[in-house]
Amino acid sequence: MTDQAWPWPAGAATGIGSLPGTDIAEAQRIVLGELPALPHLPELPARGPGADLIGRTAGLLVELPVELYAARWRIAPRPGRDLRRARDLMERDLDQLAEQAEGYAGPVKVQAGGPFTLAAALELPIGGRVLRDPGAVRDLVGSLAEGLRDHVAAVVRRLPRATVLLQLDEPSLPAVLAGRVPTESGLGTYPAAESGTVATLLRSLVEGVGVPTVVHCCAPDVPVQLIRSTGAVGVALDLSLVTDLDPLGEALDAGLGLLAGAAPTRPPSAGRAPTSAEVADRVRTLWDRLSFPRARLAEQVVVTPACGLAGATSEYARAVLAACRDAGRRLAEE
């Protein structure tokens, strides 16, 4: 294994992004209280359009305005109220972060939809998804890279002593690569994207934003080796969906960091949140199956929930974040 350092402290835990509710001040307090080593900017999709993954990310695009049409986001001819709402929500979130995390000097994680998940969801003005037009996909990647640079700069202005870790959410990436994204009629699918082109465009975005980046995918068949080739420092995935250990093991052995989704996003049948010991054991079991030395685990791995927690109760979400935090500490002490 490599001797590289990862952009988070040993034994860190963080959230994937979304939380339940509509109170951003309370969400910030929970994150900063429960995840002190690697807090993240909470997302609250229950606030409605513009707070969802696609609308929130589309609001960051530069010179590509968006609007809601028939409950779907599409490229618009000019900025309008839907775009203003998305940007106002983000500005409010950043101001709240500055107020509550004033003086914070560690790493902080921000999340945005990745370009291929965005391309699979955003519609062109003439109809069809951005994904259908390779030129439009390239334009989208460039616009998103510029918007994310501005977004990172906005975080740094508010928290000048912090360092920013970017998470690109790519739940649709496996479907894009496999040609499983349905057309609007539902009668067909878009052609599979060429993996080399996908890797090149993702790499250009990661390099263009210029901060350490992890790619999150909570779907099966995460393309771990492709993600590693983009220059990302880590991959975030749901441990319960990992079936083929070889690609993950090769990537981790080469130095890729892991945000290990080890706590379920909904209560199991027992009705309680997992304990920190149970969460730590899930991470430790995977690490041991990969035959890696325990000494590296707490440095290379960040403990997280399996995915976002927007669908959980507030009590369960808080308990899961606390369990992840304490699991990370347990692993660091071993």
C-alpha cells in the first residue's frame, strides 16, 4: 500500500449529505456536534424544489440557467425564479455554516451532483436528456467545474481556516455506463457512455475544481477503477452493496480512500439505530476480508451512513451520525 496522506484525520466520520427536516440551523448544529472531525454541509431536500440533488447542483452551473417544467429540471433560455430559489437556499445554507462554524480549522465536506447524474436528469430545451448530446455533456461538465470552483471559494471565504473536501454524487453513473438510463417515453434507453470518455470528463472536472474530491455512488456495480483513474482521492459507497471485492481491493491498495457506508439509512426491524460497535465491526470485517493491515484502516477509511438520511426520522439520523462518529474513534484506537 502507498504512504499517501488522506485529506481527513484518522478515525474520521461524516455524513453523506442529506438529512430530514427543513431547519438548516438545526441541521448544521447536529452535523457540527456529532461529526466534529469531518463535518459536511447538510442538504435538506424536504424544503422542496431547489433543495433536491438535481436542482441544488443545477443552481451552481455557470451560464447554463435551469427551470422547472412539469416537475423536471431543464436547461432554460434565461434565469428565472426557480434558479433564484435554488441559489437563495444555497446562500442561506452557506451563511448559516459561517455563523455556526466560525473559527473552524479542519476539513469540511460539501456535496454536489456529479456531471453524469446531472446529464441523466436534466432535460434539453428541445426535449430529451442532456445525456443524448455529447456536446451538451461536455458543456455541462465545463459549466459545473466552474460553478464548483466558485462554490468552494464561497465556502473558503466564510471559513478561511478550513480545507474543503468535495463529494460528487453519482448514483446514475453505473446506469449511464451500462446504457440503462430510460428515455422520456420509457420505451427505450440512451446508449451506453464510453468509459474512457466518462473518465476523461470526470478527470477534467476534478482537476478543474482543484480540491480533494471523492465520488459517491450508492448503487450496485460502482465503477471503482474508473473513479480511481479520475484523480479522485476516495470513493464513497454502501458496504452492503459490495459484491466483488477485487476491484475495490486493488483501488484501495493503490491508495484510494474509502468513505465506508456502514450504517443503514432506515431503522432495521429491531427498530433501533446500530451501535458504534456494530458499525465499526462492519467496516473492520470488510477490511479484514481484503487482507489489509489494521494499522492503515483508520487513516484510509472514513465511516459514514450507507447513503443520505433524508428519509429517516430526526432521532434516527442523529443516532446514526453519532454511531458513525464513535465507530471511527473505536477504529482509530485499535
